[in-house]
Amino acid sequence: MADNDWSAIEALPAIKLEQLFADDPDRLARFSVDVAELHFDFSKTHLTPDAVTAFEALAKTRDLAGRRDRLFADEPINTSENRPVEHVMERGEGNPEAVARARGYHDRMRSLIDAIEAGALGPIRHVLHTGIGGSALGPNLLVDALGREADRYDVAVVSNVDGMALEDVFARFDPAATLLVVASKTFTTTETMLNADSTVAWMTEHGVEDPYGRVIALTAAPDKAIEWGVDETRVLPFAEGVGGRYSLWSSIGFPAALALGWDAFEELLEGAAEMDRHFRLTALHENAPALAGFADLYYTQVRRAETRATFAYDERLKLLPSYLQQLEMESNGKGVKLDGTPLDRPSCQITWGGVGTDAQHAVFQLLHQGTHLVPVEFVAVIEAGDTLAPEHHKLLLLNAFAQGAALMKGRHSDDGARNYLGDRPSSTILLDDLTPRALGALIAFYEHRVFTVGTLLQINSFDQFGVELGKEMAKAAAKGGGEFDVSTTDLIARAGLG
């Protein structure tokens, strides 16, 4: 990457946020976007019209528009694995052939859900979903955010290979009324398959005559699922081009579609598709994912911020920060460019966060007065999710908005311990209501933001080889092989594993 590609961005003047508002009476309107029941306010970031112009020039150099077109055209933009990237087709956008294939998979999923609802697999009340990474984080987020009032099925998502995670579910589920869902793209994921085996054993031990008759497989390798013991009629495939952390729109979303109902799942897809069209067709200076990506890059590349914090001011979105950790860091946590040369500047930020107002009494001390620059993102919902006194939700929202104002304004004091420097950036995403449509649009926004950042950094956001080495070494150790350093060898011996 040539340095002069970034020169205009790196030369941007460091103007304080309050001064930016004072200099531009239209700043709020200029850096606000409304789309798909979501309001985006980027005005408290250090983006300026000159900064956006500079990023637009970089986007042209990096062929963001062309790469975006190739994404929707189903071309193999995942070059390291020579695969297309097909999650947008799951939402009905892009290449017609891929869209038709995805629709066929969705129809198959809906038919199976209809059969389960009709009692074809017995009196199912509980759904135990085993998967890891994107095969767990996405479904878990959807069910937790949207399913709290649903009374269709009791869904538990288990990803951790720690046996306690499974035993917690076994303690409250009736094996005779449990459906096991095994989500694995390859159907070889060690943690997932061990959890699946243990669940089948639990069902067998408790008198379930045909436990494999209660198993649904979600996979891009249907032959492996059939070989493991799942009947072909209960295998829900998805395309090889659907990456794990982008897969909740596919058959991986089965437990959410079952728990929430098919209409809700379709609304989720429709909201995401609306964000797809916004990202694809809207000029970059009015494009929510592009503007968010520009801000991310400004802080990592110019201000050298190493992290970004997302705080969900809604209990229903408490799993959002965990979901974003994988989406952003597994996608853009790379050290090599598309052409195989080393990345010579910072990759994406470290993503972290929590839930407001809890986080205010835990980590906001550092955000307001610490020495680290941490851009903050607030996610809130106008319509309350609870039925208690309105003061609860009013106080929740006022805290979210006031924190952003305080980070920007600060407060001077001659007493250093009470001095707030201010000029600390934040953005706010405000949902009208936490509907399936709005949540679909929100998640798609984050996906396209990742795509923007990855494209401008010239990296492949759609492979994840960095997760493999440690897993390979663990497998070797489990078989009694592998050569380790003296520290690791000692730890294995002390745990009685060697």
C-alpha cells in the first residue's frame, strides 16, 4: 500500500468536536442517516466533509464500488479460498441464480419447521442448538434479542466444549421433548461434534428410543451429516460461499426461525435486504456502513486508536458486543493484503463492549479520563421492551445520550482527578423498535461496515486461517502427538493430560 494513498487522510487537521459543531450549523444533518427503522448519528465523530472526500478518493483507488458489485454478482472475492461470498443472496439480493438457490434452501427449512410444528418429530418443547463461532453467536443473538416473549420453544445455544455448559441445559430440558440441532459448516468441528455426541448419549440414557430421529443438521457438507447418522430429510444445507460469521441468514438461522416463527425470520431477511440496497445504491457520503467504516479507519490509521467499544443500552441486545467481536476481528484482523504482501499499517480495531447502564459503573472511568482514545458506539431502542414504569426506559435512554454528550464536552477542573478532557468521539445508533426487520438491518449494517474497512485496507475479510493453528495443535495433543515448548509440556503434565 503506497503511503500517498493515505496522505490526504493523514494530513487532516485535528479539530475538536465542539469546534466542528460550532463551525458547521448543518453538521448534525450532514452526518446523520435514516434507513430501515434505524437512525445513525455520526456527528460526534471527527469526520468532516474534507475527511469524507478524502476517504471517497481512497475508496475509488481501492475500487470499493467495483468490489461491492462483485460481491453482489457472486464472484469469488474470497480469493484465498477461491469462493464467492453469498450471505447477501440469502436475503434475496444479488446474483439471481444464487438467490434462487438460497430461496430453495429456505423453502426446505420452512417445510421442516412446518413438520415440527405439526408434531412429526414428536412433542418437541426444547431445542438444544450445538455450534461454535458464527454457528452459535448469530442464532443466540437472534433468539435472545427477539424471542423473550415467544412461547413457541425453549431454545438453548451451547458452543463451549466445557461439559458444564451442556449439563446446565440437561438439568432443565426434558430429553423426551428435546430436539438436537447440530450446526457445523463442515460437520467436523471438534467442539460441536463432541457436544452433539454427548447430547445423543444423554437422550439415549434417558430412554429416547431413536435419538438420531430428533436431530437436525445445519451444514454445507450434507454427506458428512448423513454419514454421522442424520436422515437426509432432516439435513438443512447452505451454500459453501456462506461464511460462518455471516451465516445466520441461512439454514444456520433455523433455531431462530423455529423459536420466533417463519414470519419473523422473513422480516429479519427483509430488513437486511433493505440495508443491502442502501449500501449498494447510496452515495458514500450518505451511506451508513461506508461512513462508519470511514470513521473506524480514521481512528485506527490517523489517531492510532487500538479499540472501539460498543455499548447496547438495551438488555435484549446484550449479546451484540460478543457477536461483533467475531464479525469484525475474525474478518479484518489480518496481517496480509490480497496480493500476499504484508499489511504495513494497523488492521481493524479491537472490538469490545458491554451493556448500559452496567458498563457506566465498570469501564466508563477509562473512557472519560483514561489515556487511551476509545471511540464509543451507543446502540439504543426508542420503544421500551419492558412493561414496567416508563421511568426505567427513560432513565436508560437519557444515560446513553448523556454519556455521548459528556464524552464530547468534558469538564475542566483545576483538580486533575476531577478534570474531564472531553473531545472523545462517539456515534449513536437508535432503533425505533427492536423488531426483526430493524435487527436484520442493524446486523447487515455491521457486515457492510466490515466490508468497507477490509476493502480500503486491501485485505480479504472472508477467510479466517488465524483460528486454525491452535486447534490443530490441540488435536495433535489429544492424540498424544505434537511437540510443545517446555512451559506447555509442563502444563499438560500438571493437568494429567500427558
